[in-house]
Amino acid sequence: MENKQATISTTIEKNYDSEFCGSIPLHLVNLIQPHGVLLVLDPNDLRIVQVSENVGQLLGIPAAEILNEPVSRFLPEHQFEDIRAKMQGQNSSAKIPFSVTFLVHGQEVIFTALVHPKEGYVLVELENNQETSSKNSFLELYQQINYITSLLKQAGSISEIAQISVEEIKKLTGFDRVLAYQFDPQWNGIVIGQAKEEDMDDFMDLRFPASDVPKQSRDLYFSNPYRLIPTRSYTPVKLMPLINPLTLRFTDLSDCNLRSVAPVHLEYLVNLKVMASMSVPLIIDNKLWGLISFHHKTEKNPSYELRSALELLSGIISGQLAGKEREETIERRAHLRGIHAQLVEQLYTNPSLPDGLLSGATHLQQLLNLSGAAVLFEGGIWTSGQVPSNQELKELLYWLRRNGTDKLFATTTLPHQYVRARDYQELASGLIVLPINAEQGEYILGFRPEVLQTISWGGDPNQAIQMEPDGKTYHPRNSFATYQETVKQTSLPWLPEEVEAAESLRSAVLEKIIKERH
């Protein structure tokens, strides 16, 4: 049996996805970060009905004076008409970037504006239009993205794609550390690519519990192309008035890049020993596959042009990852189809069903990467490889029938589900069941042995959230020192292609039995 398997697939029984963290309404914080200004407009007349309290610092006009004024008062007429025309042609899910010139006490101030048409109101985010350096010019960024894309196309594996991505993005952005982070089925993440300064902590191959990126945060990546915190030491800015006059509730900031973050996340950055952070999602088939995370030891606010380039790159990287996954899936399926064809031919040329599956040049263990297999058929038991005793198989059969296992079933943690399997966990921590006639106790069983695996966590996952005595205040873990956990009573996982192959074989076996009996 081949013992090769990606670490990301290790089965972790404990759920580290915190329901408490995942239930916090992050989109209704009513606070923004101070590196920009937020305006809320009435969609009918584009009148400013709500504004962040720091508007006076950026626009030179007190918040009280700007409220209920038409935004046209502060813009050149042609820019106002341009914004209004484009907004009318967009749906509510669009994010429309503009470069706008606000007239402040007769002075022209250029801002980058991001406009979000919402149902019932319009959000406008304004940030100082930082002077674009030659490195962040459109041509330079276009050339860099093309170069990185060409490197990604040459990558031979997912790990190579991840490593190329972080190394090139670090060069492009100047962040001190860039990580590629993949989620496992339980939403824990593992660092599969890293580029960093020598004096920073090494997180390569470390796993982080799901509570580090709880469900609410994961969901928001579908609304935001990136998450940026230029400095963890900012003072959050309130919206004025507190309640949105158009909706009579807190303004939904799901789509807002300026949205303030939870204090616990800022504390998390302190514990990471970084001042600034940014992240972009890796989305494959409308599912969050992973993240690219950026850390910097000092304050850092990338230009809008650079952020846009990273948004584009995250899509390109996601596409390359998806392509590589499809390529690997196609190769595995082709390999298994070849074995399946040989096994079915052998099955039909052998008068004995068990012998056709377990003996000969091709056998069941090869198809499903098994250490042992058993066929329970017509009252007899046939085995090959390393399997439990006949008595233990009969007891397992009773458990399967009692639990109504009449469809294909696979587990990597049999001893956790069936207590008696702990007596032979070394042989059978993994089980795949192909029912032939469940009512008569006829099954094909495949076994995989226990594989002791050591998982290295970035800090103790059991201490990921530390609650105060009041039951409301909580803190992230304060150490990311490597914490090792040994996973027991677990086999290598069943790949989707192997489960498909097992189902195809089951269909072939049933078809043969029906033909012979009728």
C-alpha cells in the first residue's frame, strides 16, 4: 500500500471552528479604519445622509456641515455626472472605482473613490490618491503580472504554484512576509507557501485552527476582494449619525474595504508581532480554497493600483490552482480506470466472484490502495492482505447491518465510530464498504492501517480562544510556538476518485451477479 498523502488531507476529529467567533456580526460594526472616509448617499438625489466622523480631517469640512448636502456640491460637474451615469448602469453587487477631485475650500484634493450601490443607499469610500510610483504604474504592474503568470503556468504542482506566488508577490509588494494558506475540510488552514524576512517567525507547514478565520470572516471574502489593515494601532472612526436614516438601522459594511476589524483580530496581530496585514482570497468553484496573507513589521498602506493588481493576481492564482487540481484528478481517474477495466475483465473470466476480486494479476487492493480486503458472500469469508480475524469480521458485519449500511460507506476513523475496531486499529483504522446484498450480509470490505501523523500547529489550537470570566470578552492565543499533536486511530484519507472507483466496481459486481442468477 502506498503511503503518500498530502498533509492537508489529515483527518482531524476535533472541530476548531468557533461558533462564538463565527456568530459575531462583523458587517454591522458601524466603524471604519481612519485611512479613508465613508459617505452614505441617498440613491435618489445623491445627498449625503451619513458620514464617518473623520471627514473633516480629509475634506476639511466638519461632519455636521456635510450632512444632508448633495455630493455634487463638492465635485466638478463633469465628475458628478460621470459618477451618476455609471451608477445608474450598474447593479447593486458592482464595485465602481473612480478618481475624483473634491473641492475643499476652493482647493482641489484628489481621492480614489470606490462606489457600492446598495439596496436603498449608496456607499462611497474615499482614500487619498497616493502618488503612483513608477513601480506601481499600470505598465509596470501589467508587466509584473504577466511575468508572474508565465511562472505559474510552468509550475508542476500545487505546492510549486503556492511557493512561486508568495515569492513573487513579496518582491512586488515589499511586504515582510507573504504566506499561502490552504483550508482543510474542517476549515483549519495549513501554510503551503512562504516568503519572509530572515528575522520573522517561520510558519511553513504549520496548521492554524479554524477559529483564526471564523465563518463570518470567511464569508466576507466573497464581498471583499482584499482585506487591508495598514496599521493595527488605529483608532476606529464612528459613523454619524449612528443609525442610517434611510434604513433606520446600522449600515451594512460587508462590501466596505474600510470596515473596522474586531479588537481581537488587532490583538492577534500584536501576538504575531506585525503592525500591518493584508489578505486576498483564493476562490475555486465558488468555494474559499485558501488565502494569501501579507504581514509587515511596520505600518504599510499599498496604493490602490497595487491592491487592484493583487486582486487580479488572486484570481489568476486561483485559476492556476484549479487547473492543477483538475489535471491531477484527470490523471488519477485515468490510472484507476485502467485498473478497473482489468479487474472487471478478470471478474467476468473467473467463475468465483471472491477469487476474481482478490486473486490474479489485478486485484481489489491495487484499485483502492488497500492493505487488506475481505469478501463476505453467500455465507463465506474470503480475504487477502492484512485483515481482522474472521470472528472480528463477523462482528463488524453485524455492526454494519445494525447501522443500515446499504450504500457505499468510507471512513478514515473506524475506531472512533466502532469501539471494537480499537483492538485491530493497526490493521483497520480505515474502512471502505461496498454493499452487495446488505440484507443478506454480503459485502466487499477494504481496509487501511492506522497511520500515526504528527500535526504541527502554530500555537496550541486548544488555547485559540481565551475567554475572560465575564464570558463575553475574549482574546486570541498569545503564542504561535509550534505545538505538535499526534493523530491516532486514523488512516490515509479516501480520495474522491477512489470512492468513485469503488462505486463503479460495486455496480460491475452487482451486474455480474444479476446476469448469473437470471
